[in-house]
Amino acid sequence: MANYENISIELKNGIGMIWLDRPEVNNAISIEMTEEILHAMECFDEEQDVKVMTVMGRGGIFSSGADISEMKDSDARDMMVRDQFRIWDRMSEIAKPVISGVHKYAFGGGFELALLSDMIVADKDAGFGFPEVVIGAMPGAGGTQRLTRLVGTKRAMEWIMLGETISAKTLHDHGVINHLADGRLLGETVFKLAEKLAKQPQIALKLIKESVNAAQDNSLYAGMQIERKNFYLLFSTEDQKIGMQAFLDKKPPEFRGR
């Protein structure tokens, strides 16, 4: 894989790990960083040995948010021509499971990156939020949409309009965060969850991800048609045959990813 300037990567036990690696600026997310994250995700998505991905931050921090220095002198035309959020749209199309592990805080674009993942594990003392309003802006990489779908209109409206910090516990209580961990054990907790996912049948995980995401964007009927199609498709895989036979034989399955 490529050498990166703003992130670092590692592959271990079927887990493709992506680290935000600009600790000197609190892992502020530049356009170049998002391009590198997308490239790493796409490479891991295509790599047969990678079963699941994780995203964490170096320096004991997830991310302070977007790199404001890149945008402060831009006008509306500049932003539209740059169209930086097209990169985020492509990240949302990654087929394999993605877990974010959040140390200390995830603000603005950092929070949006965490919300873009399929599961979030957070330091129990971490803070989250969309402070863009205090600099005359707003979330632009999906924050208003994904948070609203998770917590509802009223709560999202308050949190985004006030721009205040939200505790990890509050977000866990609202179903935004999957697991809370002691900060010293965050990496271990993320890795254990990733290892569990890596043992699951990979094609089934991809189709489950597609089906669950379809529930956000479609009517109940349309979503059910996608779910049904994916259910039927799994009966063309070796893993379905292995799994059902292992169940009948009362043995643990050994999935092959085919």
C-alpha cells in the first residue's frame, strides 16, 4: 500500500487499522487527509486478507475537526468547485465493516468521521460535538443527517445549534456509541470487537451492512426488498453451506469468505 503523509496504517489478524496521524494539530482533518483515508479504506476493501477496518487517532486524540486554515478565506464558489465532501460520499460506500475508536474528543469533521463508521467505541470520558456554529458555519460532511437519524430531530437540532460538547455517556445512552471503555483500554476494546467481526462470514457482513444502511434511505417496503434480495444471495455462498451444516453438526463454523 501507499506511503501516507497524514495517516498511518497497519494490517494485523485480518484487521486493517487506519490512524489519523497529525497529532501536532490534534489530528485536524485536512482535504489531503480525507483523500488518504479514502485511499486506505478502498485498498483495504479490495484486499482479501482484510476482514474489518478500524479508525483511531495518534497522540491519544481522535480529531479536533476540520482544518479550518484550508477554508477560512474561501467563498461559496470556491467551496462548490472544491466539492471536498465528495470524498466523504465515497467513504460511505465502503463495503466492509468500519469501527471508529475515539480517544479524548471528536469534534466537527472528527465526529462526522466517527458517525460515518458502522460502529463506535469511545473513551468513557471522551467529548463529541459540532462546534461549527460558533465560527459561523455548520456540519457539511453528513453530520446534520446522520445525527438526526440516530437521535431524532429535536435532540439533533439542539446539539448542533448550540455547538456544545456532548459526553460519550450521553451518546451511548442515545444509541450513537456502541461501547464505552476506559481510555487506557480503548485500543484493546476496539481490537477485540474487530477480531469478533473478522471471524464472521464476510459476504454476509457486507450484505448486512448494505441492508441496514438501506433502512435509513428507503421506505420500509423498498428496504425489505433489498433485505430479501441479500438473504437469497447468501444461499449462493460457501459460507452459508458451511454455517448451516456446522449448526446441524453442533460444531463451530470455519468460514472461508466465499
